Amino acid sequence: MRPEGAYSSLLLRVYAALFYAFLYVPILVLIILSFNNSPAMGFPFLGFTTKWYGQALAGGELLTALVNSIMLGVVSASVATVLALLASFGLRHRFPLKGLVFPVILIPIVMPGIVSGVLLLVYIGLAGLPYGLWSAVLPAHITWVLPFAFLTLHPQISRFDTSLEEAAMDLGARPAAVFWRVLFPIIRPALIATLLFSFTISFDEFIRTLFVISAERTVPIYLWVLIIDRVAPFLPAMGVVLMAISMAIAGAGFVLTQRTSTSPN
Amino acid sequence: MLWLLVFAILPVLFLVCLSLWTATIFGIEQTWTLANYQTIVSDAVYASILLKTLRISAIATLLSLALSYPLAMFLVSLKGRTRSLFLLLIFLPFWSSYVVRSFMWLPVLGKTGLVNQILLALGITNAPVEWLLFNEGAVYVGLVYVYTLFMVLPIFLSLDRIDPSVIEAALDLGGKPYQIFARVVWPLSLPGVWSGCVMVFLISVGAYVTPQLLGGTSGTMIGNVIAGQFLNTNNWPLGAALSIALIVMVAVLFAIVGRRLGLKQLFLGARA
């Protein structure tokens, strides 16, 4: 009997099948309903139509929200990745209170979602700054994304062999050259993966956006407003569009990290 | 670091200040008082909703653990490409917003939803049942669905780290499968279990979207009450005090679990 024999029983496989069904049936339902030619959201299935996709995209509101979300995601992912990179490099040196860095970086993750949401509302409100996409939502997103970027990047940087840098410097390379010619090519896959993950985390974020966005819309906010307003028949189509976008981007990130983690460092 | 100081630590201090002020019809009055905390403790509504949130989160965490552990065992039993594929299939749904993932349950559990459709077709009921949605049960379904990845992943990682020869040795010594599980596999997977439980509990405690969409009035959690104080009632100081109460409860939990395991392990094992 192989040791894994204890694991891979038939029962476990049946269970896994049920579990995957639990994960995917709701998604399947959403996709089916997005093509349902029925004036109300739900079953029975009254025929195939793509008109809900047309309606979801009509009016340009979704498009505006999409553009907002993408720009926000790009900027907050870039800033957070750079900050995480700096923090990871900083952690390779010794300095006082170093032990505090890790817990502090984790604060935004540890904070309950609802509290993070109202936190910035209060902060910006009391500071007298304007609410809105760039003044309030952007800092909120960078703060939220930063720990994830750090947790993805830090393991890659911390196991990086310092002798390569030392060799480059011994050969007379200037710090900038060491970074761009030696460090950067090696950490590039990890950097891209971090950027993509950070982007999806920002793109999907809702509660940390809701309270400080005022009248502007990101995609999750737009969807939320529609859901709360009334259960419209084009909502499934909208959900499918959003899911497809996030999954495509995160999927690319996943493939990249798989590649970096399997390749030798 | 400075960034976090400005956007993560300072706001908390602001929140503490705010929780000590009073809300009047004219706005917020900056007089120092503990009245908001007294309200939370003495007003049964707030105290009970805090306890209820802890209860819902704890149950959702245990449900998630019970559902995820066997799946993690299944994933560990796989090899190579099949393993990557099934892992990817676990990740995939979690790459969409939790707003979408909570919303998806409306057309499944709703009056015209999938479950009712099946019940009607099978003749189990002759009218759509309505108790599937807008209650605590629906919140459990939603929370478990939305956050299982955070449970499956750390458990999978810790199971994967178990040296097969350890299990082999146990088998050679005549251990029965359930004995091996209880004495060898389960104890060795505990770091992952703790990490997963902490993550799921933490996210559940701060949930707003899932209870708002699926919970109805009986499934309300503290997140909805806090949001209400800021969005509807406009009693910011009370909302702030409720937030602080929540943070303190979470911090106490962390102090207990973190002492046993260490923060680093808890989070580097649990990164998404």
C-alpha cells in the first residue's frame, strides 16, 4: 500500500466532485441566465438571447466604470508594487525595530473589511480632503493592495542570492547598473506577477471603495448600485462580463507565478 | 513604511478619537466621552449583534474548515499536471469580485432560482420555497462560498509539506488509516488549519456585502450596522465605537492565536 493510498480513496474523489460542483454550479447558473430571454431574472429558461449583454454595455455607464476601475487598478498596482519592492529590499538590511515591519505591513489585511472602509471615510472627512476616485479611493486601494504585493514579492527577494550583486559591484558596476542589469532581469517575472495580482485585488475591491468614492463609479460599485436598486434581468450578463475580465487578468498572473516558482532561483 | 503610517495607523487613531465624541443633530461635537461605548455595552441591540457576528463568523469558519479539509486532502493526493489543473479550478472563481460571487447565490437560492426549480420538478414542493434566502443560513452559504480559498490553500500547503515517509513509517508500524490521520496527518496540518481559520474568521467578521445581499433582516451582521451608522443614521461616533469594539475583539483573538503560531507563519502560509 502506497502512503498516498490512505488519501486517494474513492470517497475523497466523490467528495471533490461535489465540492467543485458547489463552486461552479452558481457560476454556470449565472452564465445560463445571462442568455435567458426572460424579462425577470431567474428560471425557467425562455430561449436564447444576447440582448442582456447589449443592455449591460449600453449607455456607456459600465464602460466609464470599467475605465475608472482599470486606471485605478493600474496606478494602485504600480505604486503598491514599487513600495513593496522597496520594503522587500529594505528588509535585507539590518536596522532597529526591524521586527515591527512585518506586523505593520499586515495591518490592512488584519483589519476587518468594514472597518477599513469607514476608516478612510472618517480620516478623509476629518482632514477635510475631498472624496472621490483619485483623492480618496486611490490611497485606500494602495493601502489595501500593498500587503498582498509585499507577501508575493518578499519571498522571491529574500531568497535572492546577494553574491550576484556583490560580484557585479566588485566588477565595478554602479548601483543603478547593478539593479537594471543584474537584479531586474531576475526579479522581472515576480514583479509582473505581483503587478497583475495587485491589479485584480484592486479591480475587485468593493467595501474599501464604497464609502469614499462619492458619485464616481468603479465596476463593483456600479454593479452593487444596480443590485440594490432592483434585480434587473441584465445583471447576470454584467456579472459574467466582470468575472471574465478579472479571471483573464488573474489567470495570466497565476501562469506567471507558476513559472517563476518552478524555475530554479 | 511611511505610507502605512499615514494610511493605516493614523486613521485608526482618528477613529479612536471619533469614537469618543458625540453625535448631535448639528453634527459631531468634540467633547470627550465614553457614552458611545456605554451604549454598545448597555444597549442589547449592539451587544447582541456583536455576539451574533462572532457566532456567525465562528460557524462559517468551522463549516468552511469541514468542507475544505477533505478537498485539501484530495488536492495533495494529486500529482503533476492534474494537481495544477485542480488547483487552478479552485483559484478561478476567487478571481472575481466578492460582490459578483455573493450575488450569484440570488439566482440559485431565490424564488425563481435553481434550487426551487429542481424541487418543483421533482415534485418535492408544489410552490417555490422562500426560506432559502434572506436568513442566517444563506449568509453561511455565502460566506463559505466566497472565502473557502483562504481555507483550502493553507491546509493544502501544510498537508503538502508532510514528508510521505512519515506516513509510510506509521503504516509500517501497523497504524490504521484513521489512526494515522488522527495522530500524524491532522497534528502536522494544524499550522495550515489555524492559518485558514484565522483568515476566514477575520474576513467574515468584517463582512458587509454577503449579509447585505443574502442575509435579509435576520442575517444582519455588525458590518451592516456599522455601515448604517455612517450611511443612514449619520451617527459617526457610534459607528466608530462599534468599529473599535470589533478591532479589539479581533486583536484579542490574534493575540491568542498569534502567540501559538507566530504572525509570519500565519500569513506567509495563507497568502492568496
